[in-house]
Amino acid sequence: MSWDLPIRKELNMVEEEIKRCVQSQQQLLTEISMHVIGAGGKRIRPGVSILCYKAVGGTEVSNVIGIAAAFELIHSATLIHDDINDGGTIRRGKVSAFRKYGVQLALVAGDFLFVKGFRAGGSFSKEVVEIIADSCACMAEGEILQVGHINDPSTSIDTYFKIIEGKTAKPIEASAKVSAFLGGGSPNVIEALGFYGLNLGMAFQIMDDILDIVGKEDILGKPKGMDFSDGTPTLPIILAMEDGYKGKRLSKLFEKKKKRRWEIEEALKILMESDAIQLSKEKALEFSNKAIESLSILKPSVYEEALKTLARTVVERES
Amino acid sequence: MSWDLPIRKELNMVEEEIKRCVQSQQQLLTEISMHVIGAGGKRIRPGVSILCYKAVGGTEVSNVIGIAAAFELIHSATLIHDDINDGGTIRRGKVSAFRKYGVQLALVAGDFLFVKGFRAGGSFSKEVVEIIADSCACMAEGEILQVGHINDPSTSIDTYFKIIEGKTAKPIEASAKVSAFLGGGSPNVIEALGFYGLNLGMAFQIMDDILDIVGKEDILGKPKGMDFSDGTPTLPIILAMEDGYKGKRLSKLFEKKKKRRWEIEEALKILMESDAIQLSKEKALEFSNKAIESLSILKPSVYEEALKTLARTVVERES
């Protein structure tokens, strides 16, 4: 079963809501927004929102559509800004917004999507707005920590976990918590689903970082080895750098600001031959299992089942 | 009398609130934020907020401090992103954030300030959040329109007014309206103060654009002729380009993507010798007068007087 099967209708409603949100009298803003949003993506954040809302017994779906759209809009804003920062040329199989439209327009379009996300999420109570805003602050904190460790071979695993918790896991935790709250979940249930979102996010990001090394480029929709090339310290890279004399060689390559194509190829070879991929997969699975365990608080339902499936899918995916 | 005299205490409270908002476990985020915010600035937006709140009879000052901080935080976010987009090296007499910290950190810090602004403004009712978010969307729309007319000598005065309405006047209109609403103003009063903010913002931006040509660099805190150099079409530049054979020469210089120092000097000379500065000042004064007229709905008070003084100060300032 595909995880999104029971909520296809709701996910379509979210797409419609997102399209409505990015309408602007400046058509270029709408165009750049839809360039990114329309390119696809897994819609994990809205999916988690809707499933959590339904799993706790929420019935008035229109309530959660705005929240789901808000998180996807904010996520899309960060994708545009991240690409500017990484110099990322390909995103979701398409040329990235800043490459197509230039830095100036992409930067403004990112701000526009942020604003629209906040507007969509801002029509709820103070508590909801604060959870959303705080998760966004965590995103910025994760990003800034990552920027501080670019090309740094001494980045610790703890720092890595702190980075991905901020930039990926906290917003998914927030979307789960807010949706469970809106659906009428008890404080314990809200907490448990927050924990689900947090661990799902960690598993998701670790898998992303693994796929950057082992994935198939046509399925990924972007070239392999981007993280290494950009100097982004990921779990498999950190683990492999700690591993013997080959690790030392990898560290030397990693700390170079400009890496040549053959150096990236050499790094990918070292990474593939190390235990780092396997160890990272085990770590991702561990987080995925923690996410699944935290669902035991829920009554069995097709939505609870889908949340489990999602946590499993995240660590089995190929893109 | 200085316009901020009756609200010095409240403006200090806003400074404290802003400092509190930008605290982060990532000290670098706080540092970059304070680099921009601590460099000064005229605090027009928080000033308008507090004066409007008090002028309509609002008494619970703590209510408006959050809103005032929100608008200044959002404004600071756009300053950081604008500097990235313009390549602006000097801001408020200090080196700009992106020059000091690099594009990556500055971009994230801008996002962080956006988020903190929304958090500060998000603890109010749905209506308030929507007014704030909509004014921010107008800002993005104004910016994108401006980017589309960079180095374009055929930019019309109407387009210029649309640009500055979006990027400057709409947020000031929003801060006036929201504050009058929170202070308990009637719908007519809220509307009138919104009109005040809108016209004040137009006058303010036109004066900014004039000072970029005629200002003293040590008072401005940045070099002269930046707008012409960046290819930003401003009212004095547009008016001067329409003016005879010298205007044709100015247009030729304006459309060059890379302008040499002597070309900017020549342009400044043409601008200074034209009627464009005087005509632009008259336009700014017209907006300032409209702002003052809209205050007639208020009961006389020290705050109403200060709003008038502010509108006069804006068109008489030297920086």
C-alpha cells in the first residue's frame, strides 16, 4: 500500500489551496512559486499533517488543509533559498529557480512563499502560530549551524544530528503536533505524534543524505555527490571520514573548497566501499522504528496504518 | 520638537523587545540580526505604530510593543535581503550584513528575522496576522516589479509609484491600521490612519530616492548615486530621463548594466542640474500633506501632533 492512499483527496485539496495562496498580481511571483511547487516533491509535510489530524479523530478536514499548505509553502521557500546558498542547479529534475530566474527574483520569490506560508498558518490560534514560527526559527538555526561546518572534516555526529533536527525534523514535528492539536488529540497524543514527526524527519534526512551518494541520478532528479561537492557534512560522509587511512584521504578531499570532478568521483568510491552507508541506513532505520513505536498510543485506523507505512517508506525509498 | 519625543519610553521598550526576539542558541544569528538592527535606522515603522495606537486612545502599551517590534523585524529582514540583491556594501554607515558575513549567512539571517517578525505579530487575531502578511506580500510584489525594471529607462512614473507603494508604503499603512485597530479606533479612524501611513510611506520613499542623489555621504551613511549605479528607476531619475536631450543622455547611461564611476558622476551632474529634484520634492510634499490632512479625524493630542511632525520631518530630513 502506498502511504498516501487514504488521503489522496485531501492532498489534492492541499494542492489547490497552495495554488490559491501563490496567486499574485505579479504573475512572475506565481510562476516562480509554481516552478518549484509544481515540480513535485513527496509532500511529506502535508501528508503528515493530514494523517495526524485524521488519526486523532479530526473530522473537519478544511481545518487542516490550511496548515498542511502552510508547511509546504514554507518548505518550498527554504528550497529556493537553499539552492541560492548551495548553488544548486537541479531540483526535482528541473533547473533550480535561481538558475532559471536569477538570484534576485528567486530570493524575493522565497520571501513571498514564506509570507504566504505564514498567512496560511496565521489564521489559527496564538499557540499554533508560535509552534510554526518556532519550528521555522529552528530551521534557520539548523541552516546556520550547517553553513558554519561547510568543508569542515571535524564536524561531529552530534553536530550533524543538531543540524538535521533543526532544518528537517523540527518542522515535521511541528506539522504533526499542530495537526494533532487541531484534530482534538489529548496532550499525550499530541506529544507522541510530535515525537513521531521528529523521528520521521531524522530518518528522512539521513536517507536523503545516503541517496545523495548511492541513488540513481535519473530517479533522484539531480547529480550524485552534491553534498560532498558542496562540503555539506552528512552522516555517511562523517562516518567514512572517521574510518582509517581512507577516511583521512576523504577528509583531505572534503576540506577543499573547490573540488574537481575526479576528486568527487574518488570520494564517492571511498564512500561506497566503506561501512558508512550501511551504518547510516541502520541509524535511519532506528529513527524510523522509534517513529513507528510512538504510534502505539493511537487507536488502530487506516490513518494510523498509513503513518506506519510512511515511516517504513521513508527508509526504503530510492529517491 | 522631534517627532519621537512623546514616545521615547515606548520606543525603548520596542528595542528591548526586538533584542529579546532575536535571541538564539545560534549566537551568530543574533549577532547578524543585531549588526543590522543595532546600526540604528529611523524606527519610522514602530514610531507610526505607537503613535497611532496612542492617538486613538489605546492605553495598554504592551499590546502595541509586539506589533511595533514585528514590523521593524520584518523591515530588517528585507534590508538584509535587499542588500544581497543590490550588492549594497554599506548600510546605515556600516558594512552590510552580506559583505561582512557572506551571502549564505545573511540570507539565513534574513529568513530568521522574517520568522521572528511573524512570531511577534502572530500572537494577535487572525485579522491582524492577515493585514501583516498581506503587506509583506505587497512588499515582495513591489520588489519583483522593481527587479523587472532594473536598468529600464522606459519605466513609467505609474510603475515607480506601484513599486514604492508595495515595497515601502503598504507596510507602513499596515502598521498604522493594525495599531489603530488594537488601540480601539473606529473603522473610519482605522481607515484614515491607514491612509496616513500609506502617504507617509510614499513621501518617505521619494525623499529617500532624492537623498540618494543630493544627500551628504557622511550623513547618509552610504555613497551617493547608488540607485543610478544599480539601475533602480526612482522618481528623480525617471523625471530627468524625460527631460530633453540631457534626458536622452541620462537614459543611455542608465540602461548600461555596468556603469563606470565617471558615468555615475556625469549622471549625478545631469540630475542635479535638472528640475527633477525640485519636482520630486514637490511630489513628496504632496504625499506628506495628504498624510497630514487625513489626521483631521483625530482628537487633538500630543500624539496627533507628533504624527503631523513626523510627516513634516520625513520631507525635511537630510538622511
